[in-house]
Amino acid sequence: MRRLPLARLVIVAGLAAAVPAAAAPDVPKSVGKLPPVETFALANGLRVAVLHSDAAPVVSVQVWYHAGSKDERPDRRGTAHMFEHMMFKGTAHVRADAYTQAINALGGYVNAATDEDATHYVDTLPADYLDFAVRLEAERMRSLLFRKDMIDGERAVVKDELRQQDSSPFARGLLGCLAVSYLKHPYAWTATGNAKDLDAASADDLKKFYDTYYQPNNAMLVVVGKVSASDVKASAEKWFGAIPKAADPPRPAAAAQEPAQTARRREVAEPGPIGITLVGWHIPPAKDKDIYALQLASIVLGAGEGSRLKRRLKTADPKTKLPLAVEAGMDAIVREDPGMTIALGAYRDAAQADAVEAAIFDEVGKLAAKGPTGDELRKAKNQVQSGFVFSLESAQGLGEAIGRSWIFTGNPSSFLRDLDEVEKVSAADVQRVAKQYLSTDHATVVVVPPKAR
């Protein structure tokens, strides 16, 4: 399954391609004139969102559960992630792996992902099979079988993913930064989980999480493609309608509000194969109006080879003929609750650590003092807008935009405002948020020194 946690580490690989600083990218008419997202709810609380698209004779059927790693017990980290795998392993009426096999046989494909805020399941297939996909999703919402052999097998798969994560110095550095940045909130860990906690998780623990969060009144059915809202409603009523409404699930994160950070934090971790310095700052939740300006600030500072941090840290020093770092970047990790924006520099020589840290603070300070240039702001907007357009080219991408909007803001249509809101951001807005949120006193620094060679 596609993994979302730690995906933000692409900043260190330089994958955020620079977009020429020219006019805003052309938005395809199909994106600029999307039909409205039609919404309704069943009597049991299941929310449904439908977007009709004639782009292809396909439909993407998705179920979004408002259940991510921030809903786990602190001693059962990885519980939410387990379901991303277990939900394909058999229910009362469907044998193990038959979900994937059935959709594939129809020329479609399946996917799933877990992050800190949500877990969602995707079935993309020919539009004629809408009812079939809805029936499969309704079946596994409440009929999952908790067999010991299945649980043990999927636990091993998840632990293997953990081992792969542990082998990445960048992943370990990010985990260390989150753990120091969050003193109370469960964003201190990611959805990937923890091996010790996974071993401790019993079938009863998993069943309790399932019965608490995998309920119709904690989910949204998203359907995008060549279908009508009336057809979706009929199918949803037929297959989901009989599932009873459950009690509203608890929200552990609401009782673990992160206190305001008033002083700089700094920690030096165990040495790794390469030196890494991470500097993180808390940012508001996804629905806050300042998020657009903060995303643009992070792009100006650290996305693309022309960004300030990459130029500063990767350009050879005239005296030494060597760069300060082998890689650098910055990204805003936007979440339902207050997230983080994290800058990073990677280097080989331990003697470079202090200079890398100082350079990061210096570049952030310059942005706060004078704001971005007109070309920098235009380029950053182009990157956001291009990514937005590309993400909506498929039924699956549109469905995920709808589901993510619901998780982040409670409104499945809120993504439709993103282009306009990004375009409204001024250079003064970027300067203001850099000064307000990215101050030295509000920073968390984690240094992973390189091992002695």
C-alpha cells in the first residue's frame, strides 16, 4: 500500500522541480470548471460526496475514515496503520485478498493509505461497477475478521516497513524532530508505528479500535467519475444504510493540546551515516488562513534548486571550494491540527553542523525581514498551482482532494478555493507569517551528527 507518512522527505531529494517565474500556469478548463461536489448523509451518519466527471468511463470509490495515528493509544502506536493492510485480508463474506483480485479482474486497481489524521481506501474501476465497489466497502466497514494468523502476518509486514524506515537517516531525523517538537500532541509519532507497540497489540486491542472508528458516522464515501448522485445514493442506501450508527468516537488529540512553544529547543541525537540538521516550527491547522502563505514561504526557502536554502547550502564556498551541505530543503507538513514546517541540511563533516544551522536561521530571518521578491513569489505560486492541477487530472486524484478537504476542514468542497486563495497571497503576507511563526525562539533544532569516518 502507498505510504503517506514521511513522504515529505522528498525535499531532501530535490524532487520539487522549479517552475519558471512567469505568468501563472494555465489551468485546464476541466479543472477550472469542475461541477459542484454534491453531498448528502445517510440516517446512520455516513457522509457521501459525489463529483460527476465525463473525462473517462471510470469511477473512483473511496471511503475516508477519520482515524489516523493521532487517534491511537500512546502505547499502541501503529494500530491505525495495521488496518490499512488488514482490511484487505478477509471479512465475513469475502475471502482474504479477494478485494484486490476482484477489482483487478475488472481492469481496476485498489490502494490505501494511513497518515496522522485519516485512513482511506480507494477502488478505481469501470463506472459500470459502481455498485459492486460500494458493496465491497460496506462489507468491510463492519465485517472484518480478526484471525490470529492474519494479524500476525500483517504485523510482520508493517514491522518490515518500519525496518526500511529505520534504515533511512532522513526518516530517523524527522522522527526525532517530531518527538522533540511535540510534548503532548500525538503528532509526536507518525502513522508508521513502533515495533514494540505493534508486538504488544492484541486482537482485542485492534478490535476495539475498529469498533470505535470504523463506523458510518466516522466516515465519508467519496465517489468521482461517470456516475450520477442519484445512482450513488441508491447504492449507498442499499449497502451502507443498514449499518447502525455508533457512538461518536473519542478524540485523544483534543485532550492533548500542544502548549505554545516560547523558547528554542535543541537536541543532539545519536550519530548517523550522514550529518543532518533539522529546524522545525509549529504552524496552524490546515483550515487556518495563514497556511497558504506559510506553504509559499517554505517553497521560497527550500523547494527546488533555485530556493534560498538550496542555493545557500549547496553552493561551493569561494575559499574552501566546498559547499556547506550536500542537500537542503524545507517543507510545510500541513495537518488537521497544528502541523510543522521543517528545514533540513545534510552534510558529511561534523564540523559543518554549526554553520549549517546558522545558515538556515539566517535565510529564514532574511525572509522575515524583507519578504520574497516578486519572481520568487510568482515561482512559488506556480509550483503550488501546477501541483494542484496535476493532482486533479484523474478521478482518484479528485476523490482524494475531496476526502482530504473533509478531513482537514469538515467541508469536502474546500479544495476548490485553493487556487484563488494561493493567488491572493502577497509578498507582505509571506513576510508576516515568516516573522510570526518562524522565529528563532519558536524553533526546535535536532542535530544528527555524522559518524566519525
